[in-house]
Amino acid sequence: MNRVVSRLLLPVAAVSAMLLPGVTASAQGEFTAQRIVAWPPDCADETRSYDLGAMVCFNPTGEHLYVCDVEADGHHPAARYQGSHDTEWAYKHHTGPGSGVGTCLDVDFDMPENTSIRYAALNFEGARQVSGGPTTGWISADG
């Protein structure tokens, strides 16, 4: 019976971790804060989803990852990211109060200066990914 329950709950837990604000894996450690900011964010190395509705960029000064909604398409943006010392990819979705076109989720990481991050912009409708995007190369956190 425990195997059946585990098989049913594991996918639910995985989806919940992807969708719930504030739940994330590390990029060399947990993020220290997140907030909604107006477009455009202060960053470089931007990448967009193939449908152009989502944009993600990184500012190494302070280690800020921005997940931005740039098209009024009814979808929400997400970042798929990985730190240079991480073994798994993590996701950060820009949803909830204050989100919408022309806004960005500012995820403030606490990354050592000798590490890097790579990421991709994705666009979602609910839990379903509707557009992927190219992954950046490794970008240094040494700001």
C-alpha cells in the first residue's frame, strides 16, 4: 500500500515544487529573496522562449535572476536554471499576485563569486509548458 501511495504522491510533489512560489532548488544555495519588479530588469545575457512570451536574464552583481512576462498571451513565464555546482535543473515560475505582462520575478540568489549559472526561458499555461527556449552558456556570478 505504501508503494501505491508513494507512486501517486511523488508526481504531485514534483509538480507542486515547480509551481509554488518560493519553492526552489539551489543555484549554489537557496535564494535569499524574491520580489516582483517592473519591466525592463537591470540585466544582460537575456534569453527568450521560442514564442517570445517569456524572457530570463541574470545580473551577476547581487546574483539576480529575472523571470519576465513580456507578451500578453495568457501564459506565464518560467526559468529553468542550474548552478555550476548543482546536479539537477530547477524551475522558477512567475505567477500569482502582481504577476502579468510587463513584470518580472526578481530571484535574489546567494552564489559564491567563483560559480556560474545557466538558464532557459519557458512559457507555461497552468502546469503545461507551451514553449521552450534555448539554454544560455555558463554565466559567471562574479559581478
